Amino acid sequence: MLLEVRDLHVEFRTRDGAAHAVNGVTYAVDAGETLAVLGESGSGKSVTAQAVMGILDTPPGRVTGGEIRFRDQDLLTLKEEEHRRIRGAGMAMIFQDALSALNPVLTVGDQLGEMFRVHRGTSRKDSRAKAIELMDRVRIPAAAQRVGDYPHQFSGGMRQRIMIAMALALEPDLIIADEPTTALDVTVQAQVMDLLAELRREYDMGLILITHDLGVVADVADKIAVMYAGRIVETAPVHELFKRPAHPYTKGLLESIPRLDHKGRELYAIKGLPPSLQAIPPGCAFNPRCPMARDVCRTDVPPLYEVSGERGSACHFWRECLDG
Amino acid sequence: MARYLVRRLLQMIPVFVGATLLIFLMVNVMGDPVAGLCGERACDSATAAQLKREFGLDKPVWQQYATYMGNVFTGDFGTAFNGRPVTELMATAFPVTIRLTLVAIVFEIVIGITLGVVTGLRRGRPVDTAVLLATLVVISVPTFVTGLLLQLLLGVKWGWVRPSVSPLAPLDELILPGLVLASVSLAYVTRLTRTSIAENRRADYVRTAVAKGLPRRRVVVRHLLRNSLIPVVTFIGTDIGALMGGAIVTERIFNIHGVGYQLYQGILRQNTQTVVGFVTVLVLVFLVANLLVDLLYAVLDPRIRYA
Amino acid sequence: MPDPREPYEPERAVAGTGMGGGMDLAASEAATLEREPDRPDGAGPEDRPRSLWSDAWRDLRRNPVFLLSALVICFLVLIAVWPSLIAPGNPLTCDLARAQDGPSPGHPFGFDGQGCDVYTRTVHGARASVTVGVCATLGVALLGSVLGALAGFFGGGWDAVLSRVTDVFFAIPVVLGGLVLLSVVTSNTVWPVVGFIVLLGWPQIYRIARGSVITAKQHDYVQAARALGASDTRILLRHIAPNAVAPVIVVATIALGTYISLEATLSYLGVGLKPPSVSWGIEISAASPYVRNAPHALLWPAGALAVTVLAFIMLGDAVRDALDPKLR
């Protein structure tokens, strides 16, 4: 396995007590594989990724338990300096909003070239050449002329391409893309997503794609992990999950997608709101919103039941769900 | 850029005219402009009238102002209270005050920014709280009190420095006065840097820099500091004019014969030409410093440059 | 090309006052308030100011810095109104024979160069400082916010003219202006000093008020009110003023402290209040020549001055923190 996250716990200290952002997440990604992590905002999907990258804001954030193994090394016990060398070179991250994620006062060439200068000790001139090469790679027109431009001089789609180029720079084994297309226009979204998928194939990297967009998932992911209130509620190969969800939350998500063949019918919506992370309900966190909830759901936290070899569901009544 | 520069220069004109006119009017209100010209005694009325005619003081104020400004732009600032040309007084006073201001600016940069960075990175820790409290105290104690106390302690009691500065005002004697002059601004630079660092520390691009695997030092210096210092640099730039104008208190405490001292003399002896001349130059310094800061701002922040 | 000064305007603008950091501090920190976007709680326009203030009040009640500075200020106001409450002596009764004497029973702070009781004079000095601070702040806040609000709301020619006028005032160093203007005044009251501070201080509040009115004007609910046909007066008073008033109050509170400091500075330079008035600035100024022999005559009034200024600045600071949801 390239990356294995086991029983990860992360909490944030806030003025109103500890917020349990991640409560025992377990997932794994192999080389060449794409894992989509799906969930609403606040479900802990980004926090998990930040913990993997080692870029949690500490304080207030803190990893309180679990293991993150990358190429068979436990990242959580690694010295900061060793972890730093892995960031960027071994695993890289693509952020949602490239405009704020790129430094506004440095040229894109500087920011791309910095990867080579810091990790490889490349000369200033060679780094610049590498930066231009990367920009060509992500199909930015006239890369040689634009290498000295600042982030705000690019369009949204072009900026996100630069983010991708930066992540690819050192050809890492794993890329984590945190909502890479959310901030973009719909027409540009597809282009950027296609580029990302294509480059992933080309370099044979592992990809963790964090998103709340089911459409994106269906196109590029191999398997999927659905998160709710800091836990994984269902994991499955993409197509099986779409066909037969094994958790009522996943089911609700799938039913709330507008579909052409359902035109005229009222759109389904999961009732209620996600729980506050300071006060996660006892039992199954989803129980107050679940149409199938019974007494046991309000008292016992469901483990991730094995549905089949590759599938898991954290629902006491996953069989019912799978059939219904 | 050039068009912007021209526009800013044009904008400066009304401010310059307004400020100097205001001072001109104030000084005319201040008292008898010929009072200082007959030596220690008061002028008799015939001489006074003659002097007034001679200096054009019987004309309307705006005409006097126009004449005066006309002279200023040919380099004639009039006669000072000691009977010498005002420009001669300036030639001895300004170098002293400029040296004093430079010392103050160096303190602001070195101590202010360092403390600001240290506290901004450790927000909420004991260091931060202590420095923050210290800056509040420095801001709350008026400069003249700070000056008198430091003079008493360092100059008189412990004898580390000379309590008053010799007429030539060499740089080493200006260290304490420079610190006093800088004190309030220094506290302010610290707070501004701290706020700016603390705000930018959570910025997405800093997180990106960490995610790129850059060493902490590089993240702080190249990414965090570069952005955070933009408002600080602009503050320090504009502070130049304020420091030179505010040096009057410091110069009085340490008996430094700079701009403030000469102005004070001019006011005491009711010599209008000294006062208006010096203030005119100070206003010019303020405006030019502001202009330079605006240009610097554009250099530091490419978003402005290309907007 | 937009003016590069715009986002940092308040920090920069006041640098020219020559007063130094105090004023700048106030302005810049209010700027963070101004730039504050709507609170995300989705409360209606009518509820917003109220909930902002009640939230702030809940925060303030638990903030020891606020409570302490409020306590100091209440005490100051009390002795300013009624100094004989804790200092029954006459501040003008002096005995040259005891000049520069140290503390003795009944005279805890000792005597100054004229043989006056430093304790009595320090207590009685509060009145001048508090009067100058409060009156000047009221004047500045009133003049500055009315002009600023009108300029910000109506824009156009008035705005352009007034804004250039403020530029002019910022270009004049405050202490110098005070020296020039006040050097001819022979009055023994605090009013010339108050008048001078109002004259040179209003542009600071003007800029804050103008800025926050312009920000408030762009809010959706103001646009909505306008679309519904509300009159200018109604929009200004009912929708904009409640939002614009917070930064003005914060800046004014902090400025109050700096005005007290300015009064003392002017008195030290001999142009503020003059003897036989009793004020901390005069005491410090009078004590400075013989500070080697009788430091107590300088330290007590200086300490009182510093504590007063500090109290107002910390009060303003605490209020700003409470009103700034971003820092929560």
C-alpha cells in the first residue's frame, strides 16, 4: 500500500470545547489508484487530508490517535524535518482556491521553481527552465512568456493548472486534491479534471480526490469513501456504490442529485443539518436524520461492517439498505 | 506607472498650497510679524509701519502668501530671528534632525519588526502578552515623559550617555534621543507587524508553502514576511515626515539644535519667516515621503502595480 | 488605476499628525473593523446592530482588561468632578520652605519645586486632563462623523473637497500646529486647547466615518431598502449609522487617551494650559528642571497621566476586540 490511514482521530480546541473533526478514519490508497473522499463540509474530509500532509493548524488542531503510513513509514512518529522532505516530493497537495493558495507577491515561475530549488538544490536558471516545462505540461499557452507573471494575472482555470503543475513538479507518488475544481466555472471544471486524471495516469500516481461532487467522482475515481461527522460511513468501488448504496446517508446523497429522467418530481433532500462537531449525537452520528433509524442507532456506534471483500458500511442495517 | 506618478504629483499641489496657506494664516494670527526685527526692543510705530511696507505686510494676506511662495521657489526663505537668512539656519538644523530621524527609523525597523514577527508567530503565548502590554505602556506614556525619564536614568543616574547632546550632534550621541523619538512609532510598528503576521499566518498561500515541503525558515521569510511587511513598510515610510515634525519635543529634552529647536525659537521670538519657512519644508518632506511610499507600495505589491 | 493607499489608508493617513502611534493605532485597528464583512449568522438587518452590540457586551463583561480600565476611568471621572473627595487640601496652597521635600506624614507624594503638595496637585490635575479629553473627543467625534457620514453617503463634489481638506490637515504636524496657534493664546481655561484639538483632530474621525459609511452603503440590505423606496434620511439613520458607529466609537475612545497625552505635551512645551491652572502636563514641565533632586514631583503626575491614557487605550482596544467577530 502507498498510503494507509488507520483509526485516525483529530480534534480542534475551540472556545466552546473540543471539536471532534475526525473520529477514527481508516482508508488506503495504492499506487495508480484514485480514491474519492466524499462528504459535506465539516465531515472531516479535508482535515484528514491535512493530517496526512502534516499541515494541520496546530494548535488548535491535534492528532489524538491513529496511524498514517506512507510507503511503510508512520508519518505521525516522523521527525518534522523528515516529514518536510516528504511533503512536495513524496506527496503533494492541490488546494481548492488557487488565487488564495498561490502567493500573490511572487511570480508563478518563482513559486514553481522553488520546488526544485529547495528539494533538489537546482540553480535559479535551471529551476526557471523546469518551471516553463511544467507550465507547458499543464498546457498553459505561451509558458515561456508567462513564467514571470503573477497569479492574479491568470484566469481561474489557468491558476488551477499552475497549482497542478506545482503538485506534479517533483513527480510525487501521491497527490491529494482538495476540491480542485469547486472554485471554477462549470465549463473549465471538466477541462481541469480531465487534465488531472490524464496526468495521474501518465505518472502512475495515487490520487486522493476530496469532493462533494458526485458527478466528478463517477468519472475519475476507482473507489470511494463517504464521510459523515468525522467517520467513514461507507467505502466501495465507485460503480457498486452508485448502483447499490449500503448506507442510508449515501443513499440520500445519490437521491438528491437532480436527474433528467426524474424531471417534474420533487427533489429528495436529506432532512436536518449535519451535527455540531462539539456535540456529535450518541450512537450513529447520522441517526437524527436517518429515515431508517431505530433504538439501537441511538445507543450503539456502528462499526464499519464488511459488506463484501471491497465494501464496508457503518450502518447497523446495511443489509436492508442494500436491498431497499 | 508614469501616468500614475503624474497624477499623484498633481494631487500634491493643492495639499501643499492648502497646508502652507493654513500655516501662513496661523502665523499671521500668531502675532506681529515685525516684532522680532527691531532687536530686543519693540519697534516704534513709524519704523514698524516702514518695515511693514518694506515686507509688503500692508497688502492682503493672499498677496503676501503669493509673494512669499514666489520667493521660496527662488530659494529665498526670508530672514530668521537671528538676522541671518532662514536658509542658513536650515542648513545647520536639517542635517541634525535628519540624522536623528534616521536613528529613529533604524530603531523602528530593527526592534519594531523583530518584536512584531516574534509576537505574531507566538500569538497568545507569554512573550506575546508581555510585548503587547509593553507596547501599550510605551504608547500611553507621552514621549516627553519617556524622554525625561530615560534622560534621568541613563544620562544622569547611571551616566551611560550624555544627558544633553553637543551642538554638532554626532551620531553616537543621538542614539538615546533617537530611541525616544522612535518609541511610540516603534510600539506601533510592533503591533502592526504582529497583527499583519498573525493575520497572514493562516493564509492559504502560507499553507501551500508548508505543503510544498519548504523549510520553516523559508516559509516565514520568503512567504509570510514578504506579504506581511507591506503595510509595515508603508507605515514606516510615512512616519518619516511625522518624526521630523514631532522631533520638537525630543530636541527640547536633549537640547538638540535641530529643526524643532529652531522652530521653537522662531515661535518664541515671533519670527514668521522662520516658522513658515521651516514648516513649508516639513510639509514638503511629508508629501514627498508619502509619494515615495505609494510608489514603493506598488513595487512591493504586484496586484497594485498591474491593476 | 486605483489609489494604492486605499486599503491601508487609515494606518497611513494619520501618520502625518506628528502625534505618533497613539492616533495611528486607533485608526488602523478600526480599519480592521471597517473591512469586516457581514456576520455570517444571517440575522436580519434590524437585528444586526443589536446582536453585534449585545454579543460585544457579553464579551466585555467577562474581559478583565475592560473591567479594570472601566474601573480606572470611573474613578478618574469621579475625582475630576470631586477632587476634594480624596484630596481635601487646596492645590494652590504652597510653602516654599518645603520645596522639593520628599514624602512625609500627610503628604504621601512629597512637595514640588514651589513647595506645593504633589498628592493634592496630582489629584486636582485630573480635572483638566479629563475635561480636555472628553470635550475634545466629543467635538472631534461629532464634527468628524457628521462630515464623514455626509461625504461618504452623498459622495460627489462635497466628498472630493472635504477629502482634500483632510489631506491638508494631515500634512501639518500636530505639535507644531499647536505651538503656532496656541502660542498667542493668553486664556487660562482649557477651551483653546480643546478647540485646537477639534480643529486638527476631526479629519481622523472623518476618514473612519466616511470609510465605514461607504462600506455600509454597499451592503445588500441598504440596496434593498433603497429599492423599496426608503428616503435618504431614513437609510442613513436607520440602516447605515448603526453599522458605521462602531469603528467611530473605538477610534474615539483610543483617541481620547491620546488627546490627554497631547494636552500634557502642549502644556510641557508651554502653550497648553498655563499656571496657575493645575494639570499633569504643567506639573511635569515644572518638575523637569530639578528632576535630579526631586524625581517624585515628576513621577507622580507622569504616572497618573500614563495610567489615564493607558486606561482609555485599553478600553478602546477591548471594545474593538469585542466588536470584531473575526477575532473570536
